[in-house]
Amino acid sequence: MTNLASVGPDLLEEARGLQDQTVELRRSIHAEPEIGLQLPMTQAKIVESLTGLGLDVTLGESTTSVVADLDSGKPGPTVLLRGDMDALPLQEDYVSDFQSRHDGAMHACGHDTHVAMLASAARMLSENKSEFSGKIRFMFQPGEEGYHGAKYMIEEGVLDGVDRAFALHVASNVPNGIFGTKAGPLLASADRFEVTVNGKGGHASAPQDCIDPIPAAASMVGEFQTIITRELNPSQSAVLTVAHFEAGTTNNIIPHSAFLEGTIRTFDEEVRTKIHEGIHRISASTSAAHRCSCNSDVIPGYPVTINDQAQADLSAEVATALLGADRFVTMPEPIFAAEDFSYVLNQVPGAMVMMGVCPDDVSPADAEPNHSNLMRVNESALYTGVGLYVAMALAS
């Protein structure tokens, strides 16, 4: 059973007492979003929020990460709590007092809320050191949006001695204050593929003198889908999307090359490998059938995010005990989004939990989703996320 009784029924009220600070930090970070691995302003705000809490703070060497340890002084496990810091390369179009002041950058995935909730959780836990044994490690991570920030932090030792890990991720089209997770695959792997088809350019009026790469590349768009429909077991889920196709410059020139790229998403590493092999095979054979050559490349992205069974069960138990059975749901299926918390879960048992932050004035079905230029966060339930971070750190 979880150790919620150590803080008592006032845990959520204590978190609610930090709501103004949580919102203030979230809005400050939201107004000045930074992209990638180097986030100096965000790092400075995090460090300031942790000052005076008795934490052992370490700043990243290869990135602007922040690792803060809270040691109880008593032997016990080390629990890692993670919050990602970076924004997306997106222009924010929703007007507010804390709208992004940086052109082309926006916190459209809620990482600003993750940082703010984790910082408030650090404050609460530092004030309740007597209630746990062992150590709590706060992992503030840059570069989640495609930059593999977790890998850099792991290389610098963030997982050294860690026994279990926990993370929250908000979703703007899930009902406000509702939490959910599942054991096993939670989020997909995400790989990128690129294919360049090489032919022979010339005048569009004389295709017999050319080797047109466009029919070969166009054929690939459909042929790639046969990997999903004819090579995978129907019970296996995967997505292969060609999202970018580029060829030619004008109407009367057959180009010498054509380019296409897209994404591969799956929940199984064997399926992932099979799709990679299929991309290369179909690219080569289709090009050859059209008298072309090709260069195909698959760029590995994040692996599948897999929740440990025991840690997913613990998350469900803690969330239900803390918030009530009506505030937690067991997700029926995984989501095709991807997360580099997967790198953490590949090495230590842990779980990620999704948290709904749908605005009050729209239904979840009508809410702007994460990664939208109009994405909004309902701040009213942020204290419940703070409480869950704390409760998961205290859980025995």
C-alpha cells in the first residue's frame, strides 16, 4: 500500500497552497519559450525556483539540464521524477497576457506545466523530508522534442543509483484533472525515413530521352502501405505516413531526382525492424523497376515508451487513493505519440501518467490538441499534478 498517510489527507491542500507559485512559474516559462538542448533562461528560472530548498543541484555539461537531489539522510530507494523543459518551433496565435514573446517558439506541448508542477513538488517534498527514506531526484530535461535530451542526461549519470522513475504528461484534449495510464506500451516509437530516387532529367516533351524519377517515387507512396497491410499481423499496430514529397521545378522539365520522407510509428521493436527493412527493400526494387536508382535511409527516433507493470499499478493505486476513483482511468490502448522518457524506462522500472488539462470553455473533442498553435492549458488542476508527483515519490 502507498505511504500517503505519512503526509495525510492534507497533501492535496498543501499542493493547492502552492497553486499561485505553480501558475506563476508556468506562465513565466510559457512567455519565454526555448527550443532544443540549450535553454539558458528556462534553466535559470528552474534554479531560482529551487533555491533555498536544501537540494544538491547539478547543471548539465552538454545541455542546460538541471538535476536536483533531495536526500532524506536515511537509507532507502532513489526515486526519479522527471519534467521536460523545451518548447516547439511554432508561432503561438492564442492571445494571452503570457503569450510567447519569442517568434517561432511556443510551449504547445505543456512542458511549461511539467516544469512548474515538478518545481512545486520539489518544494513540498523538501518541507517533508522526514516522511520518506532514501533520495528523490528531480530531472529537469531539455530537448525532448526530437533532440534526445534524455540520452544526454543519462550519459551524464542522471540514472545512476535510481531505483524507479515517474513522469507526468499533460494533454489538452483530455478532461481537466483526469489522469490515466496503462502497463506495457504507452507511447510509440518514432522513426523518420528519407528516400531520394535518382533518374535522368530532360525535356518534359521527350520522356523517352529521360528516366523519370517521379513515377517511381509516386509508386512508393502506395507500395510502402503494403508493409502495414500485407506484412504485419493484423493484430499489430503501426503507422507509416509519407508526409513530404518533392520533385521538379516547373511544368516542362522532367527532374533528375525526387524526394520523399515520412514517419514510422509502432509499439513493438520487432515490428519496427520489419518496417525498416521493408522501406529499404521497396525503395530499391521500385526504383529498379522504373530504371532508377535510389538512396534510402531510416533515421531512428525514440524507442517505444513502455511502462513497467508494477510501476503502472503503483501509479494507478496512488492516483486513485489521492484523487478518487473517478479521477483515474486505465487507458484502453496506447497512443501513437512518442516520448524520450522511453530512454529512462528502458533502463529503470517506471511509469508515465497522462494528465488532462482541457479548458473549461470547450469539450475535449473540440479542444485544440497538443502541438497546435492555439493549444491551451487549464491551470486549475495543476495542483493535482503537483500532488501526484509528491505522492509517487513517497509511495512505498
